[in-house]
Amino acid sequence: MNDAPRIDILRDLLKVPTRVWEDITAGERWDLLQLLDWMQLDPKSTTPVAPYIDIKVSGGKHQRLYLPTAAFNNVTGLEYTLIDDLYSEFIKTQDADVECRMIAFTLRPGVGYAAGLDDGMELPLIQRIKLTSPAQITAWLPLITLLPLSIRTYMTMLISANRADFHDRYGPWLFEQQSTNADDGLDAEADEAGYDIGWHGAFMDIAADGVFGTYDDVCHTAHHTICIYMCRKVQEARDRQREYDHQQARMEA
């Protein structure tokens, strides 16, 4: 197993100065890793190994960026849609710029940390900066490009695990129709985007129901909440169809 990513994460978490790190032998680093079994990165884990990452900037200071909570529980519909689209593009192109933009939607500053860490004094964290527009990431995208390859790879792996988790949880209701279409020879190019009309189309349908408010309100609702509501609507439709089929069968008997 390649332990370079775990070693990079270990060094970042421990905040070991360069001069001290250089004095630590390879054997000593290995011993440290054995004490941190939780850092054995599981490609299927949806829980971040740390709540934030500090990125060194000019002047010896650091800028702190925050990861989503476990299972992307605090990721909104808008955020997930942007991340999902860029993930699909990155898998096809392997473009590092696309990967950095994808990570920038996932890894963001927190309210109260806009200026980073100032002389070691930390302000109370309220929440990650609310994402209201894709253009926002231009403010911290340069920081993402400073991340070592191992951290970027880990972030991509975390995103992949959470996309798979969404599919496993909600697939029988939201993605089954796409699989059926593919089997029937219909359009099978739409990837896991929730209904054939895509996430944005689904959000419009939900907004029309008025349950969460306007379209913008839906976009800023937790994506898990959106998916649960969509699953309920699909199940209700299936139940109605089952009852209709049952009544038709009785009439024809």
C-alpha cells in the first residue's frame, strides 16, 4: 500500500515544522502511522478524516478550509449538483483544473474564518460559507491549487464515496428508471442525475409542489432531504399504479 497520502495527512494534522519533520526518520514515521489505524483510508468511507485542512499561504500564515460533514449531510442540492457535474467531467477528462473546481465546491472557508488564522487566534466557527453562486469559488480556488496531489486525490475519493452512497440509498427509487431505459435501448447517456430531467428539473418539480418554498429554497435544502422527498413521491406513484393495476385486474376477472 502506498502510505505517502497518509504521511502527508499526518504531517498536516500534527502541524510539524519542516525542520522537525526532516529530522524524523522513515522508521519513526512508520511507527507513528501504526498508532493511527483510523487513517487507513477506506475508499468507500463517507466520513472525512478531519473536519478541516489548513493551507499554508504567504507570510507563514494558514488559511483554513472546511470539509463537509459525514455522508455529505450538510451539502445542499445546489452544491451536490455542481460537484456531481464536475466529478463526471473529471472522470472523463482527468483535467486537474476540473478536479480543483470540484474540490473548491466541497472544501470551503467557514464563517468567522474569512481571514484565516491570525496570530493563532481562532474565531468561533458558525458554519461553512453558504454557497449561493458557482462564481463564489473564485475567492478560494487559488488555495485549492496549492493542495498536494495526495490531498486532492483524497478529496476526489471522498466525493466518489459519497456519490456512491447517494446511489445506494436512493437508487431503487431515483435511478432505476434510467437503468430500465438503458435496457430498452432508450437514451442511456444521462448519468446519475436524479430523474431523466436532471437534478435542476427535479428541483423545479419540487418547487412547484411548494413543500420547501421557491426554486432557490429547494436548491439550498440539504440534498439528502431532497432525495428523501423525491423517493417518497416515486413510492406514492408506484403505490397508486399498483392499486390501479389491482382494480383493473379485478374488473377484468
